[in-house]
Amino acid sequence: MLPTTNRIKREKIHERCKNICPPKDTFERTLLHTHDKSRTDLEQVPKIFMKPDFALDDSLTFNSVLPWSHFNTAGGKGNRDAASSKLLQEKLSYYLDIVEVNIAHQISLRSEAFFHAMTSQHELQDYLKKTSQAVKMLRDKIAQIDKVMCEGSLHILRLALTRNNCVKVYNKLKLMATVHQTQPTVQVLLSTSEFVGALDLIATTQEVLQQELQGIHSFRHLGSQLCELEKLIDKMMIAEFSTYSHTDLNRPLEDDCQVLEECVINKVSQTEEIDTDVVVKLADQMRMLNFPQWFDLLKDIFSKFTIFLQRVKATLNIIHSVVLSVLDKNQRTRELEEISQQKNAAKDNSLDTEVAYLIHEGMFISDAFGEGELTPIAVDTTSQRNASPSSEPCSSDSVSEPECTTDSSSSKEHTSSSAIPGGVDIMVSEDMKLTDSELGKLANNIQELLYSASDICHDRAVKFLMSRAKDGFLEKLNSMEFITLSRLMETFILDTEQICGRKSMSLLGALQSQANKFVNRFHEERKTKLSLLLDNERWKQADVPAEFQDLVDSISDGKIALPEKKSGTTEERKPAEVLIVEGQQYAVVGTVLLLIRIILEYCQCVDNIPSVTTDMLTRLSDLLKYFNSRSCQLVLGAGALQVVGLKTITTKNLALSSRCLQLIVHYIPVIRAHFEARLPPKQYSMLRHFDHITKDYHDHIAEISAKLVAIMDSLFDKLLSKYEVKAPVPSACFRNICKQMTKMHEAIFDLLPEEQTQMLFLRINASYKLHLKKQLSHLNVINDGGPQNGLVTADVAFYTGNLQALKGLKDLDLNMAEIWEQKR
């Protein structure tokens, strides 16, 4: 009551003060007058005092407010300075009074608001006191209601929760007792080689440790111990599987056959030429085998490898079938679970949702009762999941016998059976199932294991091959031996590819490497042989043995291969003078006959060893270019004069060289088609080598023809430059020319085809007419019907008749009218 009395007293004092104050209008006029006076007074205060950043610690501000000139006492002016300082002090005091009066005036203007605020604060204090008293009364009532109506019910709920917690602790202890027996149980299972059951028990225990027994101090080391047990079981399973695999794979590959290493030893020991006392190492003994012996040994090794891979594949197929059957079973199980989940979802949607009431500990009443009802079911489920696969003794120091006893039906594992080919049933535990990704990875690893076995076989074969190749043995093989070896290796590569489904590359790479070396030696041998033949070639027409005629006949039939020798008939057939190719006669030298055979050897090598097609094409191109360039050097370049010792390069030598080149050009399209059929499409660009070679050969043939014409051209220039128009007729010059033309015809007519001979003599005749025309112009002989014209006409007629009398030139159009100058 005291605050209220004080408030009333203050209000009375305030009202009395208001009565004493002048009326509002008078007050407002006085206030306006006072406000104007205050503003006038404030204007007298310097502006520097009104600045927001006014501070006397600033030197400029300080000097402006208190000038030092007022405090200077030097020069006998002390009295005047003291008066100035006093005047400054009074001025500052005056400024201070003005400011204080204005502040007081502003406060007086807001006195009403100050008193109102104080009054409102007292009212608020009164309201708060009343509210506090009401809250206290409400708390007392709630405490009484809680004691009468709620405390008993809440105590019942706490007891229910406590009971549930006790049940959980009991179940947890029971679960701990079961987990405690894991290690002894695993030892018992391992003693009977029950690896699957042991791993299943370890996996289940680890899952329980991570989920339901996480943080239990007494089991802090059990997880690592179980991991060590898993590693031990892994090693035991690997050792047992390795023992089985070793025993299975070391069985005799055939009834009376030994394993691979004994096979090599037996082969070496059966060779009488090898003294095993002197040559101790098996590899050295193996290198002493000749090719047939070593080839038979390699064939036997490949056979054993093939059987070995077939056996590995059969074993892995069984494992692969088991994996696939489990995958299939998992798929069916998932489908059944999806159907079951759909049915359960439909049932759940039909149930009414219970109303939950929140209690002070944050639990739901429905949860408290529901958990008590569901706990026995959860306990049974947990017991079923953690029960060991076999019956185990109960620990006497953990729980009593009735508590440890479980229903036999709950301790049984849910299993499913899957049948694999062969009628074997696989029992698959629900708890030991691998995931689909793990099963897929396992299936891939099985296939990779087969690939690895194939790679190992190929690597061992490469090692065996390389040990024999150290002394250059493989490079010294002839073509047929290397082809036989190559076919054997290719057959083995294809066989292993069919077994494993993938091609191993190591042996293929070794074969390619040896094939490259073989190609190099093959090419060098034949190029050297061709070089020796050309260096000893005298460029004379050679007889054609019957075997070479058979060779070109086989090519005409579309078979680009060396024909088989005919026994008894070749010796009776006499050699021919020319080579017949598709009805045309080719007069050739012996080197070209052998070159044709060498070309066919290249083509046949491509058929026998397809992997060297590109290399063989390059080498054959090089060989054809070499023959063209070398023959040009020897004939056109007259290199045969020094190399062979020819006295001169005759027209017959030139014509024979041209015909040989024409024969090779005839076969280049056939060779190109042969390689094109065996090249992959992406390497067709290599066929351009044949186009370049064909052009080079044609250019060479044209140069030979030009050389023959040039020979006669120089002869015409020499003879016709001395020609004189006088008797007798025919003149000696024209008789000489006709004699040389006859010799030229005799030299080339039997070598070149009739069409080429006619074309050549037309070019020679053109040269003859050019020189004759030049000489007649020099002699001023014209076609005027005079005596000189008659003599020239007689000589030309003799030349024409003699030339057309030559074989094959009867119908040659010589057009001799061109020798005369045209009349102007």
C-alpha cells in the first residue's frame, strides 16, 4: 500500500505545480519569446563549440579557443595580458551560462513527459506484482492436481519402462553369452572343415558386435580376433583348394603320358646324338635337337598345354555353374520378398493408427506399452539370428539352463537348395549369401583365372621358343620349315582361343617377331641371289625349261603358287625357246625366269604366313624396284661391259631387256590382286607401291625404245650427211642404210611382238626422213622432175622396197613424200 500512497502524493504535488503555472496561451507566448531569445543567445556562441568533433586535444581547436597571445607576458605587457586573459575567461563563462540556460529550458519543456513516464513505471510495477501472485496460486493448484491425479499413473508408466529396460538388459546379457561362445564354436567347426559355417558365424557375430553390442567394453578385442580368424580360414581354404587343384592338375594328361617337364626330358634322353654326361643343362640338351626332333617336341608340348587348359576350364565351369545357380536363386528370392512386402504393406494400411501421449521423459505412452508387447518377439528373432549352426553348450556362469534353452525350430537356419548341371544340390544359407555384385565379381574372376592359365601356357611356350632361338636356330630355317612351325603355332593359338574365349598375345607376339626376322632373312637371301644373277647375266636369250612354263601356266589358271614337281615327265620335255604367257611369246633371259619364281615364293609365303603380308609387300616392292634399277644400270647404262665383260651393248641386248621388263609388268596386276585379297582394308594404301613400280617399268621400256631409235638416228646422221645425188643407183649410202635396217630387224623381230616392231620402225623411218630431208635441202635438190630428183626417187624407192620386204613390215605406211620441201 506504501507505493500507492507515494504515487498519490507525487500526483498531488504535480497538480499544484500545474495550477501555479501560467495559462497555456500565456505560457506558449512566453515559451515562444523565450525560444527566440535562446536562439539569439545561442547564435552568440562560436560555431566551433557546436561541431560534433569538437575536442581540445586537437592543437588547432585548442589554439582557436585559447589563443596564446593572451598568455604572453614578454615585453613588459603583463598587466594588459592579465586583463585579456580575464576577459577571455568571462567570455567562456558567458558561453557556458547560455548553454546551461538552454539545456534547462529544454528540460522544462519536457517535464510533462518525464512525469508521465514515472507514472507509467509505477503502474507497470503494480501489474507485475499482481501477475506474480496469480502465477504462484496457479502453481500451487497444479502441484495439488499432479499429486492427486497424475503421480500414481506416471509411476505406473515408469515401472513399465523399467521392466522393459530390465528385459532388454536380460536379452543383451543372453546375447553376450551367445557371442561369448563364438570362438569355441568356430574352432569346433574348423576341426570338421566346416569353413562356410564358421565364416557365417563370424559374419553374424561381427554384425551383432557392430549393431547391438557396440561399445561393450568386454568385447572390445573380439572384433579383431574374429578378423584374424577370418584370415586364418581364408588361408586354410586357399591351402585346401590349392592342394585339390595341384592334385587334379598333376594327374597324367593322358593314360601313358607324363607332365610337361618330364616330356622334354624323355625327348632329350631318346636322342642318341646328345651326351647327357657332357651337356648337363636341359636347355643346352634341347638346343642340340635338329628341327624335326625339336618340332615333334614342340607339337607334344602344345598338345599337353591344350589338355591342361581343357582340364582347368572343366574345373572352373563347375565353380561358375555354382555361382550362376546362386545368382538365379537370389533373383527368385528377391521376387518373392517383393511380393511379400506388397502384401504386408496392404495389411498395414488397413490398421488404425494409435494415439500417442507425450510424457515428461519424452517417451510415448503407446510406445511404452507396445514395446513391452513386441519385446518377446524381438528376443526370439534375435535368438534365431544369432544361434550357432550347431548345438553349443550353454555357459553355466552366464545364464541358467532354462534361460539358455531355445526352441529347436528357431535355431535352424533357413536354407534353399539349387541344382547345378550334374545333379548336385547346393545348400545356400540365407545368412551366408554373397551380394549380386560379389557373385558377379567372382564369376569374372573365374573367367580371368582361365585367361591367366592360358597366358601362362603361352608364356612358357615363348620361353621354350626363345631358348631354342638363342643360337639363331629359327632364323636359319628354310621357308618350308618356318612355314610348318608358323602353322603349328597359329593352330595352338586358335585352339587356346577357342578354349578360353580370348586370344593370348605373348606367343603371337613372339611368332610375329620371328616372322619379321624370317622375312628379313628371306628377302635378303633372294635379293642377294638376284643381285648375283644380274651381275653374271650376259643378256642373251635363254631357253625356257618346262618347269618354268608350268609355273606361268599355273599363274594363268589363277593359282599364284609354286607348282608341285612332276616326277618322270620333266626330264623328257625339252626346253622351249620362248616363254608362252596367255598366247604371247616372251623371249627372256635366265635371270627373269628365276625372278618370276622368286616373286611366286613371296606370294606363297604370304599365303602360308598371313601375318607378314604387309612386310612381304614392302620387301617385294623393293625387290622389283631393285631389278628395274639394276637392269637399267647394266644395259642402258652399259654397266654390263665392266661387270660381265661384254664388248658392247647390242640392239638385241636392249630388245631382250625391254621384253623382260614387259613380262614383269604383265604380272604386276596379278601380284597386286593377290596382295589386295589378303590385306585388311585399312592397309589398301600400300598397294600404291605397285602403281609406282608399273610407272617406273613403263618409263624404262620407253627409254629402251628411245635408245634403239637413237642408235639408228646417229647412223642416219653419219651416212646421210655424206650422201651425194649421183649415179649409180642405188647409191652406196642407201645400200648401207638398208643393210643396217635389215640387221636391226633381224635383231629385234624375234624378240619383240610384231606390233612393237612396226611402231619402232615407224619411229626409225621418221628419223630417216628427217635426216634425208635435211640433206636434200642442203643439196638444193627439189621435187622438180629433174635428173637429181629422179636419182633421189630411185634411191628412196630402193629403200622403201627393201624395208617393206622385211618380215612384218609389208603394210607399213612410210609416207616418203614428206622428204621434199613444200613449194612456196
